[in-house]
Amino acid sequence: MSTCSSCQRQASSPQQSLLLAASKLPHIEPCLYPPPTPEFFGRTFVAQNRPGHFPNLVSPASSYAWPASVKWSERDGGSLEETLRGMLRSDAAREAIVKVELAKFGRGYNDEGKGWDLIRMPFGTFIESFICQSLPWSPTSERLVGYVAQQPLADLGQELEADCPSLPHVKQGAKGGGEDWGRNLWVGGAEAHSIKGTFTPIHRDPYHNLFVQVVGHKRIHFFPPEAADLLHLNRTGTQTNTSRVASEAALLDGIPKDCTETDSLSLAQATHKHALKAAHVVLEPGDALYIPQGWFHCVASLSTSASVNSWFR
């Protein structure tokens, strides 16, 4: 995917280079410092229906810094594993009841009937059970990943919401911020010593999406609307905006065991036919990704992760 004249390729860390090598899609060119102004963002990306990757948009040194980028991460003193206990500073956050998607590692909500379920619990219990693994939660031996997905940030209290100030960039839609649905929280874990965690299958939203990575890493693949016929979308039911493919395996090198050859060949066609637009990105803490309205995308956690997105038009 080509870049604007003010953009350059971001140097990758050895860990990120390893992750990028796994995808069949090209890596989107990042826009580096200075962070894009709302006007530049609107003119160059929203108006052109063009995805954009903005490294360090909310990192501490940015003019759009989020306190969450410092406050939410908390490492275990012994193992140094991420605990996200920094999100539990207030009673409101600890006690808020959240919906938790349960799935096999690396599988999406379209995998219903094969281990997927939806439960409710206090956010503090979710963090201790699924992120810190300090509380038992299942009577069975099967390990599942828990995912707080599309949770309105405001439901977890004023302190967490204040950690993520609304970005002025979301007022660059055609309606000038007249349709801004607030911020949503996405929190989940990953297998230890693995890069497989939560997964949201290929789908598209009826809004523009500014997705911010606060803690951890996520890999996002995205396709233009014209790739729809190659993405195995559901033909009937309530999820006609969603692919039937329940993992990102077909988008990675080789034909993995949890993906049929038909799925892999079809998605490979999509990557080649739409190579000038289809792409992927690995988001690091502080990064943001703009996904235009109607673009298909899937999201995979590569580590324990917390993200916040804003939908707008």
C-alpha cells in the first residue's frame, strides 16, 4: 500500500519483524511524527476512504497522549507478565459488569457451537481470572481465552474514561462529529509463549473506525469493500457482514490445520487481486489505525492486550 509524501516506513523491532513475516498481505506504510492533525487526517484519509497507520499517536510524547498508555499496564513482580491491574484503580471499574466472550485460542465469535460462549462477570473478576489467571473460572480442563469486546468505556467509570480523552480526529467524518458513538473497550489475553490469543473474524462496520492500541500487540488484516465475494461472507442470518472463516490462519503462510484448503485459496485470491489496497499491520502500544467505513477487517491479539476504538461518521 502506497504512502503519502509525509510518511515513511517505520523501522521494525526483531520481534515485530518475526510477526510481520507471517502474513500474506503487505504491511501498510505508517505515518510517522509529527502526529497527523485532525485536518490532515480528514483530508488525506477519511475523505479518500483510505486506511492509515499512525504509530505513537497516543504515546506519552505525543500531543494527543493518553494517560492510559502509562496507567493501564502493570507487570507481575515475579514473572514480568502483563496483568492489566492498572485498569482496576477504581471501584467503578472493578465492579462494572461486562460481557466476556469465551472461545478457543485464535478462534472468533463465528465459531459458535465449538467452544464459543458469552458470560457476564465483574471486570475485576475478569482481569484476575483470564488475564492474571489468579482465580479459577472453569470446572473443565479445557483452556479458553476470555475477551471483553465492544464494551462501552463509559460503563467502567469516569476514571478509565478520562484515561482515554476523545480524539479530535473523530470529528472529521462527513457529519462533523454529529455521529460519534463514544469509545469501546477491547481486552483479552493470549497463550503464554505463543502469539495466539483473541480473534475477531473478518467483518465490516457501517462506521469509520479509529482503533487505538493501549497495551500489548494486535495484528489487523483489512480488505476493501470490493473484495467481499472472496471473503466467505454469511449469505443468511444476522451476520451477513461477517466471514464464516473463524481464524486468521488462511491469511498466514502455508495452509494451517484449522483452515480448509478452499478457505485458504479464496483468501489468497483476495490478497493477490486486491494487493494494492489489502494490507495488514501489527499495532504496538500507543499506535492507532484508521479503518474506513465499509472496509473488511479481522483482529488477532498477539499478547495480553487492551485497545479502545471510536466509531464515527
